[in-house]
Amino acid sequence: MENAPHLSSKPGSLALVGMGMTLGSHLTPISRSHIEQADVVFAALSDNLVEEWLKRMNPDVRSLQGYYAEGKSRMVTYREWLDVIMAEVRAGKQVCAVFYGHPGIFAWTPHMAIAAARAEGYPAHMEAGVSAEDCLYADLGIDPGRFGCQHFEASQLMLYDRQIDNAGYVVLWQIGLVGDTTLARFATGAEYRQVLVDRLSRDYPLDHEVIIYRCATLPIHDARIDRITLRDLPGASVTVAETVILPPAREMKPNLEAWARVKELDAEARTVTQS
């Protein structure tokens, strides 16, 4: 294809990296290398302490937090992030953008930046990071392979017709913003969480245990792990950083037809082996 851009045809480049969740302990060597070697580092981090820590690795760290504003749509902010990141790539700089956790999870700008850079012929790469989901499994002792695990953004589950499998774990993200359709608020109240509880009550009894979780972001902190009933969720203290986990509410129901077919296949396999 004559018009297809060659990934190394221009001098600028882009690396999207995650610093993990806990300061200092989750940053991978390859992500650190991207930060140290960049001409400019953009930081989508809400903690000044973390930004100061990044400046030890690179003198040109530029915070993206100032683009947020109360009443301003987060999509406007994210598009502004995209514009300033791509402006430096187009200027021929080696650009690194740093996000909490994994840069591709609950993050619009990194995916759009990768797509935009590659479409314009610049090399672009996303490096995986330790996410809040990874920390959740470790802190709560959950193996997603045991019963299965569904993940939903809380508002999406509440506002759309999604199907819950309550024989496995269900994880609800961004609980502190549930029901926000403006993209301009930083929190919603108990009345919005009540709408969510009403939706969940179709699949769970109101006395079902739910876990409110927030992973530690500093080595000296502990993770938040609070166990309450579903009916008490509206009055719980939560922010956008909290996640809600619903443990299984019933045993898995066998698919008898599939079991029978597998047993037939096993019997055929034994016959072939013995012949």
C-alpha cells in the first residue's frame, strides 16, 4: 500500500507507560527507561508527591492535572491532553506519557494517542503496568479463574441492559461517579448509588455482602477493605478511587448437555487408546 505510513518515517515518538498503583514499587524497568530517555514526560497523576518523584528520573515533567475543572467535561480535558501530547510528538520529540496503574485501563487518551501517532507515521508503544485490578486479586485473595469474574464500569451496568452472572465475582469500577452522565462532576451522591442498588437487587438479596476496595498508593498505606451489605452501599463513603466487589451469590449450575457430550468424547478417546 503506497500511502500507508511507515512507523519509523518521522523523528518523533510516543510511549505510554503505567507507573503502577503503589509509588516506587510497581514501576517496571522498561517503563522507567522510557521515562528517563524521553525528551518530555507528561504526567496524568493527581499526586504532587508522585510528580516530584518522576522529576528525579526526568527534568521535563509536565502535569496534565491542570486541565481538569469543576463543571468541565472530562472528555474536553482528555482531548486537550491528546492535543498537547501530539504537539510534542509532531515537534520531533521523544514523548512519554505516564498514567496510574495500566495506561490502557479506564484511560481514553492513551488509546487515542497511540492511534493518532501511528496514523501519522510516528512509532508509538503502550507498556503494560500493574493495575488496580491486579492489586485487587492479591489483596482480597480472589482467583478470577475459580468462579469467573465480570467487570463493569458502574454507570454502564446501571444505565444499560447488561447481564450479570451472580455465580461468579462481579467488580464495579468508578462507584463514586455512578450515574454521572455529564462527565463534568467528580462525585455523585447516595441517591445515585441507590439507583444502582435497585438494579443489583434483581440479582442479589439486599443482605448480600459487598466489598468496598481501594488499593494502596503509598508503601506506608494499607488497602481499604470494607465489607458491608448491599442495602448499605448508598450510605457508604466512596470516591472515584473505590471499587465494589460482589462475591458469588449462588453455586454454578451444571450444563448437563455439555457434560454428557464431554463424557461421550472421553469414552471415545479411551476406546481409541485401548485399540
